[in-house]
Amino acid sequence: MALGPGKDIGMFMNTTRDIADTYALDISLPLWTDVVLVLVFIWNFALIVYALTTLWRRNFGLFVYVSISDVLTPSFYLLFLISMATNIGWLFSWCYDVIPLAFAFNVAQTTLFCITLLVVHRKLSVNLARMVHSQMSEVWCIRIIVNNGVALWTQWVFIHTLINLAQVMAYCGNVRQDIASTVSLCVFATDCVGWFIAENSVLDKYVRYTTTHYIADVIAMAAIVSQNTDFTSRNSILALVILVMCSVMFFMHVTFSVWRHILSVRGNIGFKKIPKVKTPIIRRAQSIGSP
């Protein structure tokens, strides 16, 4: 709606592209990067479809939404819905040209999505021992559809938050736009390196199979480089360095994840000799099904 039709019917004063062009930066994203939004919406539509299927699919005699309720908890759905509500708030404030408010909504949305990811990754790790023998298909659905879908959206919103930060600094705080862009790029690079170290060490058992945030990183940096081909510019050089760095980290993370998965399957590390745990939910379901 905000890409054009929303303005045509009087819902918005401007399109999202109108405002982006008004507050141009060295790190502004070109129109073609909206393909990431299409990917985000498709992935999260798949999440909604998956959640709906749990209402009628059964496992051990119970509906799946009951058997995975310790992972996809009411708090997860509540946080996800509030995050989407803040996205609507950002859309209206952005299209009505209230840039500081749009930035505030983006910060709130990024924070809420990070908390959502924390909740679902932590819950899946805690309940993995009981699910790995009886609900492995659900484990992979949650890893691929839920975790990666939310991670992709979270990272894309985070990137836009940093762009909004530079816009607020440049157009509301009278900071030179090239300096504001450099600040945002440096924050982004620091975040990428810090997260890469964390996800491949202390957080590995939680986020080993979550990789889509790198897709957002690589596309965003490639887009910035593609429209800033003057490599005498500080921000063009910095964006190119970050693009190469993100690409290398993407490859390394996937390599580490595949290697550790193979070792865990062989029983060398990770989920070694996980006992078959019968939770009260499974025991109750089995007692109902027994003669």
C-alpha cells in the first residue's frame, strides 16, 4: 500500500520511496532491494500457515499446537504481533514524514523482534531433548520457518533502523550526511563482527541453524556498493569492505554449522546420547491411545 496505491487512495501523504529520496544518504538503499521485503513477507506468511496447520495436525494423539506449546508459547505470538504493530506505526510515521518518530518505531520493532528470537531459540533448546525423538519434523519446521523467518525480518529492520539513524543525524541534527552514513556503517560492522563471534561460540547451540540474517546483510551492502561506485569515497570503500566481510562470515558460518551438525549426528558433540524423554504431555497422550 505504501509503495504507491496507499497514496493514490489517500491513506498516505507519500510513498516510502518518496521519503527515502527526500532524505537521501550515501547508504540509501535502491528500489530493487524491496525484493527482500517480498522474501520477508513470503517467509512470514509461511510462518502463519505453519502455525495454523498445528491446529489440526496431531502428534501422539494430541494436536501439534499443544505438543509444541512449550516452544511456540503465547509470549512468542504476542511479541510477534506487537512487533508487526510497531511496523505499522513506522509505516504511518514514515509516510507522513515524521522521521524521528519513524526511527523510534524502528528501534522498538528491532528490540521486540530480538526478544522474540531470544524466546523461541531458548525454548527450542530447552525442549529439544524431548522433541528430537518424537517431533523432529516440528524441530526442523521451527528452525527453518520460524527462526529463520523472524531472523531475516529482524535483520532487515535493524539495517533500516541504522539508515533511519543516519537520516535523523543528518537532517534533524545537522550532521554532515557522509559522516552520519559512516557512523551507521561502523555500528553495522561492529554488530556483524560481534554477532559472528557470539553465534559461533557461546550461542552456537541456540542459533546454529539460523542463517538468513546474512542474506539481508549481503543484499544491503551489495545495494549500497552498486549505487556508490566512486571508490574514492570513504563510505563506498567502507561498504565494499563490509560486503566482503559479511560474505566471508556467511560462508564460514554455514561451513561451521554443517560441520558441527555432522559431528552432532555422529554423536561426537552437541546432542550426544539424548535420552528418550517422555514428558507429561506425551505420557498422557500414550495412555489415552493405549487399550
